[in-house]
Amino acid sequence: MDSKGSACSNPNPNPTFGPSKLMLAFRFLRALSIVHRTTPASSPTCRGRRIERAAYASMAYSAGTSRAWSRAVLRRLHHRARRRAVAPRRLSTTAGNRAEALRRLVPGGAGMDYCTLLEETADYTKCLSMQVELMQGIVDSASSNGR
Amino acid sequence: MDPPSLMPRLPEMCRFPMLGMPPRELAPRVGRIGGDALVEESTVTEQCGRSKGRRRRRDPPSSGGATEDESSKLVSTSSGNELTEAEAKRLKAIKSTDGNDNIKSEAEASSGICNKLAAQNPQTTEPPKQDYIHVRARRGQATDSHSLAERARREKISEKMKILQDLVPGCNKVIGKASVLDEIINYIQALQCQVEFLSMKLEAVNSPMNTTIEVFPSKDFSSQRYDTTSSLGYSSQTREYEQGSGTEWLHMQVGGTFERVT
């Protein structure tokens, strides 16, 4: 995750998407190539997990450190916690405690007040949907090219 | 009020460098202010987080700090039952002007004519800053500090909720805060699951190409030709290949995927 300057200095021929999306694409693709180069192909689950981690890391890096959720993701990433980079998936969204569910979903949302939590959720959702679009595009093009 | 009642407020004011001010000038002014003026001070403006720090920072080293503090107190004491627009405007004026104007406006405020001041001051008002949220109580609404703060907080929350509603597709038709939150939670969960699923899929899709990646050394520029032929254009999207055809591939690819977003 170095070399941010190269992508920034690259003149953008397509004005419809901003630099952050471009940055996200660059980071994720580079991380993907690194994962493919370094991880042995014999362990698909490990590799899939690494790709997932790379996806979240590239998201967090392109969001910058001004956001609490990206800081939380990066902190978890650097400290190599036993937990995954994402909160546990199966949540019981109990009727009264939706804010708690949101807190567990958004990384770093544990100690936030409600207002900040909503703000972070908005940003996180935006980045996450961007990332999903990007990955979907890669999968589509790779599968269409491979055949 | 007599000097002993002044004592509990004095330490708070002595934090400002106002020692040059003679105390007998202070005494009548403070004495006019009601007992709970200090509490009321925060009711009029809800300033996001850093009201004290900013005020202290902006103060000139002369007696500006004390006067500004007191002037806001004066405003709040006069806000008995309803917080009119004139008062809000006047407060803005007081906040935005510097120390000298504060002294002047404070002298006018102590004369107790609110509307006259509001008519005199608009030339000094600046456009309102973003981090002030002026809470205005309507008729019949509570004006104590907790109610005002809570109202401001609720307004902020609903604003954020509206932003979130715009982000999450299909969330605009949902009525009710709880169901909106449910939608948001479901959407985020779905997105996270999709990231997991797509990473598995990416692993499965790209695993036969792994050998071709390893063929290319990372700095080998002559391998640029292969990028167009192989479907691996993105994998060599390191900074060495920005002028290559792979970049165009990426732009095409990313542009295609993101045009739906924007």
C-alpha cells in the first residue's frame, strides 16, 4: 500500500468518477496481484480471506484516516487481531437495539455517540457499495474474458 | 447583588486575562445578571462541541473575554419565554464581532432594549458559521438548556438519517426511524456478505491465471504486450504500467462499473 502519488498524478481520462474511486480501484487491484503472487494456490479459503482483507484494507486506505471506521479497520489490520477485519456477520437485530447492531456492523463504532455513528455509517456504506461495484466488475470482466 | 455572591463566578472569569479590568466595573454588571445565568448561557446557541475552547481562543488579551462571556449571559437572561428571531440575530452579531464591538453592544444590551439593538446591529452580522446551530423554540416549547440541546441533537440525527436514506436504495419509501435503521443494517450486512462472496469468487476466477502472473517479473516492461492478450490486465496495474494498454483497460473497466453509481 505505497505509491499513492503515481495514481494521483495520472491524468484521469474519464471525468465521471472521482479520484477516490480510481484510487480504490488501483489499490485493490494491486493488492489483488500481490495476494495472487504471494499466496499459494493450494489453499483457496486462505486466499479468499486474504482477498477479502485486501478489499477492506484498500477501502480503508482510500477513505483516508479522517474517518473513524477506516482507522478502526486499519488498526485491526495492523495489529493482526484474531478477529476478522469485519464484524461478525450473523447478528440478531433485536427490535429495541438497532443502534447496537449498527455499532457492531460499522468498524470502530463501539464507543461512538449516535450522531457520529450515523455519519460514519453513511460514509462506510458509500465506500462499501463502491467496493462491491468494483469487485463485481472485476469478476464479470474476468469471467467473460476467461471464456 | 453583593460581592460575596460574585465569588463563585470569579474563578471562571479569571481564566481570561482580564486582570487589568478594575473590579468595581465588574461588580454592577455581574450583579444585574440573574443567578442561573451561567446555566442559561448554553441554551441559546448549540455549538458543536467546542464552544468554550473557541471562545477562549478568539479572545483578545484585553477584557474582551469577560465581556463576551457576560454579553451572552445577558442575552440568555432576557430570553424568558420565547427565543425570538431578533435575539438569534443579536447573538450572531455578538459572536461574530470582536472585543471592542462586544463592549459596545454589551453596553447597549444592558440598556435592555432588544429590538433596538437588533435593528442597529445587522451591519455587523456576518454570514452564520457552519458549526453553529441556532435552536429556536416555538411557542409552547421548552426553553431550558436540556430541551434545547436535545432538540438540536434530534435535528442533527434526523439530518444524518436523511443522508443515509438517500444512500441506501429503496429506503426512501420506508416510513419510521426503526424500519429505516433496519433497512440500513440489512443493506450493510448484505454488502459485507457480498464482499466476502466476491472475494471467494475472485479467488476462484483468478486461480488459473496465477501462473501467468508469476511469469511477469514486476519490473519487466517488455511484458506490457501481454496485458492486452491476457485477461490479467488489472493484475499488472502497478505504477510501471500506467501508460500501457492496461491502464485503458482499467479505465474502461472501472468507468463501466462506476457509471451506474454516479
